[in-house]
Amino acid sequence: MSRSRPDPSAGPRPDPRPRRPAPRSAVAALLGLGALAYSAWVLEVVLQTGLDPLRTYVSELAATDQPFGGFFRASDLTAGLLVLAAALTALLTFRHRRAGRLTLGGWIALALFGAATAVDSRLPLSCAPTADPACAAREAAGLVPATHTAHAVSSSLAVAAALAAMLALTAAARRHHAGTPLSGTPLARPPQAGPPLPGTPLARPPQAGPPLSGTPLARPPQAGPPLPGTPLPGTPLSGTPLWQPPLARPLLVRTGPVLVVLELAATVWTLTAVAASEAGRGTWALGAGQRLQVLLVAVWLGVLAASVVSADRARP
């Protein structure tokens, strides 16, 4: 008995297997939780840490001789692992061929930031040099553990990776949504009339002759009220309105550039304060600058999480 072959003109058959849910919700959840964990240092407002937030580093809260050092080290480790998991999930599941190199590089930089933050929590300071003169003297004499130097390297790597991720992913989001309406839906255009086919006679308008005697002149038809569901003149053929409020754009497109500029300014402030402190010219509110720097990274992570969720809901 011969088997019937499928007709190739019928097109591909639909896949009966159910589609797996998109991992964007998981990525957004990991990013949101990572942003919260990365903001755990704000609890110093209610905790009696004994450190001046205007002069001390954020990482000094996690020093081994501090009363809440274990808690802040655990929060940094949690934040790093959550962001790392989110970035790796995005790299393994998202389609980056359409997005381009900026998106791919941004997620790689974000994974590097998460890994550096997790490693940073495992290389804590032994004391707080900006708050303890004895600790500062031991650090200047090289009598502190090697984790001080390693901590400085991992912290610098985490900051550089965070800046790279913010720049790349924000630029990729703006490039992806450039050239489209604020809602992201292109406006429909009416069909254009093409040239007539060869051999087709051109239609001529009927010639109006003189009216017969006694024949009343015809009146133009009066336009009545439009039927229900009839689109008004001036609207696109698809029914899409000509303008959408800016809230239809992803949050990263609207607020990302502002956060990037503020992050760059906070980084310059922090580096200038570090140079001034090492030169013995004061602290220049070193702690405030670094706390602003860390806070902006956490806010940007939350914005990225919200944008990933909105992109997931916009998918058909």
C-alpha cells in the first residue's frame, strides 16, 4: 500500500506542541530582585553602623570588623548572583541576531558586573580606613590583608562593567525604537495607484449635454450622518491614531539616557573625591558621591527590568 506524499504547495504544517513561555519574565524578576539586593546599603539609615555616609565607602559597611558586615556581604553576594543569572538567561535565550552587537555586548557587560559584584563580596576589607585612623595607617604601611588590594580591583571592574552595560543597552534600546511612532506601531499608508496595464483604454468622463426642456436640474446628494463603525476622514486606514502618548515607549528609552548621564557625573565625582582624599585635600563628600553612583546603578537595573516586562507583554 503506497503512502500519500504531503503536498508541498500546502505550506508548512502548524506545530502541535505548545510553546514554552518566554523567559523575559524570569529575566525581569531576577533583575528586579538584584536591584533590591544591591540597594541594601540604604538600611544604614536605620541601622547604627557608626560610619559617616558622607565620608566613608559603601564597601566599608561590609568590612569584617563592622557590626553588620555579614549582612551587607550577603546582600552584595545575592545581588551579584541575581544579576549574573539574569544576564546569562538573556544571553542564552534572547534572539540577539536582530538586536545587534550593542545588545549582545550590553548583556555580556551586565554578566561581568554581576560576577565582579559577587567576587567583591568575598573579598571584604578587614577594617574601615576612612573611619579608623589606625586602619588607615596599617593600610598605608602595607600591613593589611591582600583582600584590600583585590577588593579595589574587583570594585573597579564592577563599576566599569556597570557603566558599559548601561551605555550599551540604553543605546541599543533607543536605536531599536528609532524611526517609529511613540507607540512603536508604524502608521498605515493608503494604497498607491499604479500605471495602467498595456492596451487598457483610458476612461473618459461623460460629457454633459444641454438639459432637455422641462427637465429639472439634478441636485447633488446630501451627506447624511456616518454609519456606526465608519472611520472619520483623516485617520489611517488601519485605525491607528496619529499620535500616542510617550508612555507607550519602553521605560529604558525614556529614562535611560538621563540615568547614564547622572551615573557618569557621579563616577567623575567619586574619582575626584578619591584623588583628593589620597592627596590629603579632604574627602569632598566621597561617601555621598559613591552612594549616588551605586544608587543610580540599582535604579537603572529596575528600569531595565520594567522594560523587559513591557517588551514581553508587547509580543503577540
